[in-house]
Amino acid sequence: MPNTSTYYVVAPIDGLHLDFDYRMYSAEVYGCPPNYIPNPEGCSEFRQPYEYLGSFTFKQYKQLSEEWNIDDKTLDNLEQIPNSKLRDFTCIALEIELDRTDYTSVQDETINTSLFQHIINRGEQFLDVWRLCLFKPGEDFSIGSFGAIGNGVQCFWLGQNDIAPKFIARKVSRYQLVQQPVNVVLSNFGTIYADITFRSLCTAAFTYPSNPEIVNRLFDALRAFRESRDISNWEARFRHLAAIAESLARKYDKERLQGKQLRERIAKISTHGWELYEHYSSSVLTPPGLQREQYKLIRERYEEIGWNDEDEAKEIIEDLWYNVRNLLAHTVNTVTSLQRDPVKDMVNMERVIVTMINGIYTAYEVQEFYLGSIYDILIDNK
């Protein structure tokens, strides 16, 4: 990309409570009260702007609007932002390359809105990795959105070296879904850090889109999975998840798969991939220092999400596609009219997605050790 310039972004995450700091490749995540213990040495790259900007209440931003190049649309949205401080929230700070050198001084609302959406999309990719590794099928919590601060408003700071930073806020939803925040404490963080998918995709989130095609396809799947969480209609969400699984089953975008071949491909990737992921993540690259309780939580996660064997996965996937997915795709039936157990069916569909994503990424990580492609490893169980 010609004439690019490096900026930093600092954004809140309403819905995720950390009591520690964590560095994920070139990004840093800072915890929040009440039990927050900072780690200035481990997360120092963006700490100075984070602490400085976090010392002001949001109500004070109007007084500094000229110095900080805050546009009128942001000023309007400040009325709807709670009177708190940035450091009252878990925050993420990251480095980003943009196509102009003057974004911190531009006040054009159209340009700022386009910039806003681009940065929100990039930030969500980092959080998608957290969402995947915190997710358990059947649970309905979410860590919220990148830049979310309440009342349907998302925002962030954009800065560059010693140049005065710029604050952008946009109301992206007319309503706000209120839920209890997800609490992640340092004592249990080993269950996430031990995950090969988490550690490697954190790096890939920073280098996106300059990743291999298969990795970018996984980020597309993670985005679609995140979007599915906002779908309130059961039938619509089920169809959305089925489309993700079918997309992941294809070796390339235009590969034609249908019927029994499609269902068996999904089952093989789901079971073989999860077995590979579990073995590689727990046996090969387990970080030192994990406590016994953390090992126990890791094992519980493997057992809760994985399948007993390939036959179980084939039977369940055959049932889901033949008796639910196909009927919902080609009729106006509802889950009630199908006389199904909607909770069980949704849990199994979520298991399919999570096991496939983790499995495909693990096969990508280890393919150099095998004489075959990623899909050869997963389909043939080499």
C-alpha cells in the first residue's frame, strides 16, 4: 500500500472485564477496576497515551474538542456516552497502517465515518480471536464489541507519535443489549493462553490481510460467527451457522459440495480437526507454569466441545442437515413445526463451527510436517 502511515488506536471494550494486562503480538489489552493489577513493564508500548487519555472523563472531551480535532458528529454522540473514563473499561491498544498521513487532523465527517468503520472492522478481528477461545457451545454471553462504550455507541482514539490524537464516536445501534460482562481473571488465563489457535491467530490478526488465503477465510468465518450471535431468530441463526460450516468444508471457494459428500466432509473436518487441535495444543505447545486447576479447565473444555468419535459426529451432522438445515432452507417451517429440541440442535451446530475453525487452523500450523495439504490432513486423517 503506497504512502502508508503508522498510527496507534486505543479503544474500550464494554463487556469484557480483565484484572490483568496482556500483550497479544503488537496489541496490548489493559484491564479495568475493581481488581485490576497493571503490568507496566509487560505492556508498555501504548501505555503512555492510554494513561493520559484515560485520565479525562468523557464529559471533558467537549472542552478539548478543538485540540483533539473532534468532529461534530462525535460531539453529538458524546451526549449519549456515560460520564466515566476510558480506563474504567478494559481497553485494547494496537498499531495500524493507514493510507493517509493526516488522519489525526482531518475533520471531514464522511472521511471520519469511513475511517471509523475500517478501524472497527480491524479491531473486531482481534476480539474475534478472544471470542473463539472464550466460547462454549450453548452459552449466550458475549464480550461485546470493539470500541463499545454503552448506549449503542462505539468509539476509539487515533494517534501518531507526539501529534495530538483524535477521538471518533459513532452511534451504530438504536438500542443496546445489556448483559453481564465476561470476567477473565489472570488465575484462569492459562486456559486461553495454552490454546494454539489463540496465540497464533493473535499474530495473524495483526498481519491481516497479508496472510495465506486459508487464514483469511478463517477470519471471514469468525466474523460471520460473531454476526450470528446478534441474530435473535432461531431459524435465521441456524441457517447462518450452516452456511459457515459449508463454506469451511470447501477446499476452495467455488468447490461444489452437496448431499452426502458435503455432510461427510463436515464431519471429518470437525472430528479429525478437533483431535489434531487437542493433541497439538495440549501436548506440543503447552506453556510452562500452568497450574493443576488450569490443566483441569483445559481438559474440561476439550471434553465439552469435542466429539466422542467420528461416528457420533457423522450421525449428528447427518441429522442436522437432513432434518433441520434442508427443511429450513427450502420451506417456511419453524423449529417448532419440526418438533425438534432447539437448544440441543443449536449447541451441536455451534460445536461443528468451533471444532472446524480450530481444526483447520491447527492443520495449517502443522502442514509442513505432513506430506499433504491442509484438507488432506483433515479429510484423510493423515
